[in-house]
Amino acid sequence: MRLVVGLGNPGPEYEATRHNVGFLVVERLAARHGIALAPAKRLFGRFGVGRIAGVETGVLEPLTFMNRSGRSVCAAIDAHPLDPASELVVVYDDLDLPFGRLRLRPSGGAGGHNGLADIQQSLGRSDFARLRFGIGRPAPGVDPVDHVLAPFTADEAARLAPDLERAADAIEAVLAEGVGAAMNRFNRDPSPATT
């Protein structure tokens, strides 16, 4: 089995915030494949299983708050044994990328993202795939914490649906073709080429 994890914070006050874009991506992916996400107390999150790209795939939203995401991911791996190096994909927001820009990596550091850092610390490793979804830098004078916890602007909200679709496409490509091939397709600027 593969495991796709979207990072975010539980509760209605966080639903439409930039920091919850990981949840939005995996919800879009799950909806495409008819995977119902349901509360899973043992996993400290919402979880569902289905077939994506011909592979049995679990989809997880940790409900432990962002900075404690590792507890939920470890519980899911304990319940559904898998090799994180080849069978785990984590989706999260990144304020160092322009809004909607995607970056896939097969491994790496947390880059200041506390949710990812907690997963790496809990697993004792960092060699698992991750999809960063750009949320853009805060405006001058705006605290980064306030930026990530703020709702999407009207412009961002208007662009969000196609960006979520592209992120779901990227995860499907990772599952079907591997991280390297997916990186070649999705790590470039999605702007249409001029002819």
C-alpha cells in the first residue's frame, strides 16, 4: 500500500487557510477516486483507502495539529506497514514558492515547516517523497505565522481549484510513474507557453 498525507490543522477556523492547503489537495485527490475520508481514532486523523493509479492507496489527514503530524503518520504506518522511502508522499504548504507553484522532491529537509519536521523526527528519517504547494511570501510587515493562518485572498481563491487539480495530478504521477518522472513534469512553471 501507498500512503498520501496532506498536512493541515483541524477545526473550522483553519479550513480555508493557506496552511491547510495539504488537506485541500488530498481531499481533491480522494474525491477523484471515490475515497471517503472518515475519522480514524487509532490514526489520529481522517483516513480512507482506495485505488489510485492502480495501486491501493491510503489517504490521511492528521488531526493532531500541524506540529504533531508525526504521531498520526507513524500510527498509519504501524497499522498499514509500508516503506516510507518508496511508499509515502507528504503534501504541505510552502511560503517560499509563488502561489500555486508545485515542487516534488524524493527526500530532503523540512525547510522550516514544523509539520514536516515533526514527521521526519517521528519517523527518524527524511527519505520520503514530498509535494510542496506554494502559498507565496507574506506582504512586507506581515508576520509569516499570520500569513499562513490567514484565509486565501480573492485572487488566490479564484486560482485555487485548477492549482489543486494540478497538485492531485502530480500525486497521481508519483504513484504511477515514480517521483523522478513526476518531478520532470510538475516542477516547472505551469504558465502556458506562448506560440
